[in-house]
Amino acid sequence: MKSYLDCWISVATMLFSQALAGEPELVESLPKPLAAGSFGFAVTIAGAEEGRFAVVLDGTILDAPLMGEGEQKPGWGELLRETFDAAAGELLAKTGKTCRVEKFEETGGESKVSRAFQLKSGDRAWTILVRDEVRAPKTVAKPAATAVQPTAQPAAPPPAAVDPVLAHGIELLLDVELEAALRFGCRELPLGEILDLGPGDVVQLDRHVTDPVDLIVGDKIVARGEVVLINGNFGLRVMEVAAPKKRLESIRCLF
């Protein structure tokens, strides 16, 4: 069965080739000492698998404009954060195990190495070391049951009241297919600026890259979450949902 490390390798191989200049190739290799100035990033994973996962890069990789113009190190931080999140989504898709990134931090180096890789671009190569401490949580054995004297059982709580919105034939609509869309943000622009847009122009939205995105049905927000990659496709890991009544309002506005 695939582990978080397996999923990270799969995601990183694809994303490094797509996001970095020159489409470099990530290949496994024997561990090699890192040059001075090595840097890395680590995450704490929680859920069906938990533990610490770190990636350390050869410092000379900052001399290559793999991230395009500007500072290379922050770009690597954003790219590796994306691989960590996408690996969690890949693990869910492949095994059904749900885990999440709880903490993201910069690390200078690691004393132990689980796997080593080379990022190759043309005639140049850089070492990347991975330390994997993500494992399934250990189960605690339950103590043996002992005989006890029967005690009076508390009265069962009354059944929860059924939401009246869901009580009147809503099951008849459960198979209706609705179009859902993700909204990353928005911005108002004068008509003149819209007409002046051309290939290569960038429109800045009103939402930070770390903010959750909206799941929209019928012009209503029904959920929010974070974007993940699953088998090369975008997906949404739901973090919060609207109450059933508000979700039904999205259906009303379609008719």
C-alpha cells in the first residue's frame, strides 16, 4: 500500500517538471553530502498517517534560476508546500487515508536521511534529501473487561429534531445534478481595463494565496476549503460547510 512518501515522490516528480524552468527531472540516487548553504522545509502531518516530513536541498540550487525571476528560496518554499499538500490529497485518492498538513516550517538540515534524489536539468544536477517519519499511528490495546455490577442506565436522550427544511420530500431532489465551481477570488475592473487585457497580463485578486477558496453552487457559497492536486487534477479539500438550509438556498436560486 502506498505511503505518504510514495505519494510525495509521485507529486514532486510531476510538479518539479511542470513548475521549474527547463523541466528538470527528479530521479532517485545515493545520498551525497550537501554543499554549504543547504536549506529545506518540513511539515508535521496529522490524521490517518502522522509524523514529520522534511525535504532539504543543496544550497547551490539557489544559483540556478529554476523559479524564474526574483528570489529563489521563497519560491522553493511555496513549491514544496504545494507538494506536501498535494501528497496528502494523493494519499487520500490512492488509499482512502485522510491526513493533513498541520505545521509548515523552514529547516536548515537533517541528521537522518530516508531517501536521496537528484534534480537534473541539462548537464547540471542538485541533491535533494528527504527525511520521512510519517507513519500510521500506533493503536493502544484496550484493557481486558472485568465483571461489574449492573448500574442504572441513564435515560436515552430524546431524538434530535429533524430540520423542517429537509423533512418535506427533499429526498426527491437528491439525484438532481448541479454545477459546482471553485472561486479563487474576484476583483472589479473598469471596462477600459478589461478591453485592454491581453495575453500575459496578470489580474490580482482580492484573496491571499493561503486563504480558503469557495465552492459555489447557484451563486451561493456551500463550502470552503483548500486546493489540492489529485492525479494531476485540481481538487478541493473541504474545511467547512454551510448549514443544510443555506445549501438548499443554492438550489432555489437555480429555478
